Amino acid sequence: MFFAGRETAVLLEGVGDMGAEQWNLVNESTEVKPNYELDGRVNSIITYLNIKNELLIIGWIDNNYIYWASKTKADDREKNEQIFNYLAGGSFETVSETRRALESIGISYEEWRHFYKECYDRGNEKEPEKVWKLSSGAYYRQCDIQQHGRLFAYDMERMLNAQQEKCRAREADGKYLEALEIYLKKLTKGEGNDPYYYDKEYQLIQRLKAESYLLLSKDERVRSTYFQIQEKIHSLYCIYMSAIK
């Protein structure tokens, strides 16, 4: 992936406090030894938010390893800005796995899976202006690089309210819960009868996956039902992949 490491570090010099490393849960007590060579940079920053406005920031190397994990409040703009700037310009050596790092502060894998997720991926040499690509389709531009940490902190601060507004509109005063329950029954039936159900209902599944903001609904019933839908989708995917091997 494209990463102008030295250039970015110079551009970010003086932006944020490099003391941010004190919040990193990837340390000697959670360290693991990777099975292959790593390049020392964070390629994706993935944020996880729960209904309590608690924010997990994970600096992913790839699908297996991380250089960074921290827990803050989403409205702590100063700290979240410092963390983003540190991840964007830093070079890392200590490696861990997400589950191991989070368990060190008492966050179980089961709890972590209930968080709402958004991704910030590094750009590539084909689109150098797009330094960070967001899962929403937006991006942080090269010309604004000094403001990236501030933009990130702002995005985090408003995330819970923004997603709950989407929930409110989607839930339609409680009417959508019934539809979610119908979808859950449908997926459950497919799970037990057809190993190719994931492929057959691909369009429905993709639409449901796009509604992950429902994990932040103020209605516990909506959150619970949607989480069960996520679990069914994952199960259907695994069944399908096993069937086509």
C-alpha cells in the first residue's frame, strides 16, 4: 500500500503529542511474535463505538496483527486527535492481536463484537490525494494533512449522535423491529436448509450489513435483534465458503 512515511512524519511534526503512546494497549505484556515480516506502519485505523460512547481505536497492520489498541471516550477530542496523528506518522515494532490487547483491559471478544465499526484505510499510489479512505466513501485529502487528526476527532465526537439519528429514521417509531425479526427468522431458516443460501440472498444480506449503525440504537431490542442478524450472516458466509471449496 502507498505510504510516504518520512514525508508524512515531517508534515505532522509538531501536530499532537507523541506521548500518545502511553495509551497503547499493545505493549510488552500483550506482545506476540508475528509469523512473517511486517513493515512497521499502520495500514488501517478501525474504530469501534458502543452505546456508552466508548471508543476503541485499533491500528491494523493486516487481518492478523495490530500495532495499536486504545480505549477512550468518543468525545475526548484532544486525546483522539493525538492518537490519530501518532498512528498516521509513527513507526512501530511491538505487535499484538486485537483480542489479546482488549482482554488486557477486561473487554471480551463477545463484548467487542457488539461495537459499531468504521474503517479508515490508507490510500495508494494511484490516488495520492486520498491519504485516508473512510468506509463511508469520504476521504482525508493530502492538502489537508495537518488537519487530519482534528477531522478524525470531530468525526468521533459526533459519531454516536449521527448514527442514532439514522437509527431513529430507520426504526420508524418501532415499526422496523418487526421487519428485523422477520429477516432474522428468514436467515435462521436458510442457515439450516441450504449451504448456498448466502449467495442466493446476497442482495438482502448486503442491505442488512449496511445497517450496522443499528448496533447503536437506543432501543435494546433493535440492538439485540440486529446483532443476531449479524451472527447469522457470518454463519451463513462460513457455511457457503465451506460448500464451495
